[in-house]
Amino acid sequence: MPFVEWSFDIRSGLLVGAFLTLLTGAVLAVVARAMPAIFRPAMNWWVAATLLQPAGFVLLSQRDALPAWVTIVVANALIAAAFAAYAMALRRFHRLTVPHGLLWGMVAAAVAVSIWFGLVQPDLTPRLIAISIVLAAMLGYCAWTIYRGPDVRSLVRHVAGGAFLLAAVIMAYRALVLTWDPGQVSAVFQLTHVQLLTYGVGSVLPVVATVGFLLLCTDRSQRELERAARMDYLTDVYNRRAIEELGTRAIASARRHGTPLALQVVDIDHFKHINDELGHASGDLALVRAVERIRECLRTEDILGRLGGEEFIVLMPNTDGDSAVAAAERIREAFSQRPLDLRGERRKVTLSIGVAVLAPADRLFSQLLQRGDRAMYAAKHAGRDLVMADAMSGWDSLPD
């Protein structure tokens, strides 16, 4: 049975790729409206990239129908600008500084190469080599941004990151092949494996990378929703539900490893006076400032949460009663010795702190919390601006 010969028109492939990219960009523009506002700056750049790249492909495919300065210089400028837009979108998504000078410098390099080797001293091979190196660098930078960003533990990063990395490798491969064998490509649309790989990945990259980018956005949204369910909206510390879960885990860990566990219940004295005299906005600011100051006195392993209102809790793993009381005194003194700055108003704020240590009788976190709360109220009844330890806090030894 004879083999069927087949041929592939690279120009047609570019136009199909341009259409798919435009369609992807249109879909993304619609999806962007439903995404959280925090993602929109990154999405706007991504949409721009999906519009610039197909425009460059369309001009590139019209090599014999339009002037060289359009099909070479403008086309390569649009493609390079698209890759720069991808990089800007990824940097904004990861909340990283955008190196405008570096990215637009690479676009300028692509334009300069296109002008010199396309119009001034026309030479296809060095032009393809130089353009391939510039684009490989930009694609590699996109991949590097994804894999070095704060979300490196997310598995979905491999979709977009892998697409950019593969594209960078193929562009670098084309530069290497043409440097080794300059006669490999004698025409822009010559059907060789190098050209097929290059234009093929250029057509598929926007679609795959966009899917990966949307997965990154979805993954980030899910994690932020989970975080919001555990964090206090005002002070950005753990809320009561989360602190109870963490407290239960801390008790289990203390039992398992035979280590002490301490708890502080911290209450701001006369907080209602701040709200009544300065307004609720200043009261909210006082809570935020209080959290900042408490954090200054805590260790890395200590866990801070808000029980509600002006009442906070500090979980202190591997801490005995004396150490917990000493730490509570440092927190109390940090407030009594330095007023809080509340919208230009210097206000002295004091704390009443109750301390409790995990005792053999404690089976539930609520029991430990109740004793810490009881000690805090004892401090208030004794005159406020005090640290009081629960009477059972002397039971530092844990059962075997």
C-alpha cells in the first residue's frame, strides 16, 4: 500500500493559530469580569497579550502581500510585545515588581534586529537566530516567574509554567540549530522540523498558557477563600473558629510529645471608652495597632487569634507557666509604657491578661480557654493593667 504524501502550509497554520488565540482572548475577557478585582490588572495584560500575538501572526503570514517593514518589523514587534505582556501579567499576578525596563528592552532588541537584518542588511538566518534568542529569553523569564513566585507549591503551575518552558526550549533550539547549520532554513515558511516546531508551539502556547493562567487564578481564589474563613477580617489574625481548631491540635501535640502548652487571654481595658470618645473607626484602628504591638512581643511559633470584640488569645507551644507569665508581662509593659497612635491621637491603652497552662485535667481546648478567661477577669477585678495566672497553672506536669 503506497504511502500518502502530505504537505503543511505554515501560513495557514499561523492564521488558524491566530484565530484560536483571538478566541481564547475573547473568552478570557468575558471570564475576567467574573474574577475578583485583585486579578484584573494581571488579566488585562494577559488579554492584551492574546490580542497582540495573533496580530503579529497575521502580519507574518502576509509576507508576500505587504511591505517588508510591516511583515518583519511590525510583526516581530507585536509578537515580542505579546510575550512582554505575558510576563507583566505573571509578575502582577504574583504581586512582584514589574521590570518594565528589562521587558521593553527585550522588545526593543527584537525590533532593532528586525530592522537591521530585515531592512538595512537583509539576512534571514542571523535574523531568525537573534529573534529566537530574544524570544527564548522572554519565554524563559515567564516560566521563571511562575516557578519562582510565591505559589510555587501549587501543582497547577506546571500547566502554564511547562508551556512557557517548552516554548523557550524550542526557540533556543532553533537558534542553536541555525547557528550550527545556517542552511537549515532558506525561507521563512520552509517546511522543516525547526520551523514546524517554532510556529506550532507559537500557535498552541497562548491556548495552553491561558488555561494554566486561569487554573492559577482559580487555585489562588480557592486558597484565599479558605484563608478568609480562618482569619479575622479586621486584624488579619486567626478567628475564633480557627483558634479553637489550632488549640485542639496544640493540646494533642503537647500530649503526644510531653511538652507544656500555655495560653494567654488578652483583653484591652476600657475599650468602650475609645469607641465612645474617638469613634468606631479609631476603635477598629486600636485593634489593628494592638495586634501589631502584641506580635512584636511574640515568638515565631506563638499563635495569635481574636476571640471577639477586644479580646485576643495567644497560644504558646512548649511554654511553661513562668515563661508564659513573663511573656505576658512583656506584652502588658509594651502597652502601658507606649501610647497607641490613633489617627493623630496619642492614647494610653492597658491590658488585662490571664494565663493558663495545660493541666492533666484538661481534655478539651475549651477547658484550657475557660481557665485563661477566668484569670483574665481576675486581672480586671484586681484593678486592670495586670497579668494573672490561673490557680491550676501550677500543674505543669503532664500525665505519662
